[in-house]
Amino acid sequence: MGYLFDTNAAIALHRLDSSLDEVIRQAEKDKENIFFSTITQSEFIAGLPTETDLNSIPFLGGDFISVDSEIAFKRVVSEENKKISVGESLRPQTL
């Protein structure tokens, strides 16, 4: 299945922040993919300076998961039941 990273994770990766290293190593160990949603894509782009060359940011060239209301609702319920800190991820099978 894989890991679904949020906007905070995308920002951390872009900044080469090491806070996600353990999660990324676990994904590699489990042979799982890392995904971003179209919501993360738009939030990330919206936070960039207007002169930014989007082609210079590798993950923006990848595929993004479309998020429908069912997935969004399950994400909110999951966060209410377990506070998720920056760097943690949700596995899509829990969505």
C-alpha cells in the first residue's frame, strides 16, 4: 500500500529536514511507496514564492493521489483518535 505524507512532510522533505528519516527508512524496509495527495500538492505550491521554478522541485513531478470526501473524513477521524506529529504518516489502508 504505502505511506500518505501531508503538507508538513512535503515541506520537511523540501528543506532536507531529517525528521522523516526514520519513517522513510521504514517505508524502504517494508518496500512501501510514499504518496502525496493533490491537496498537499496545491498547499505546497501555494506556499512557494511566485518566482519558484516548479520543475526544480522533484516530488512535484510525481503522481498525486486524488482525495475525495471519504478519504478526507477518515483522515480527520484518525487524527482525532491519534494526534499525529510532524513527520508521521498515515498508511492508506487505514484511510
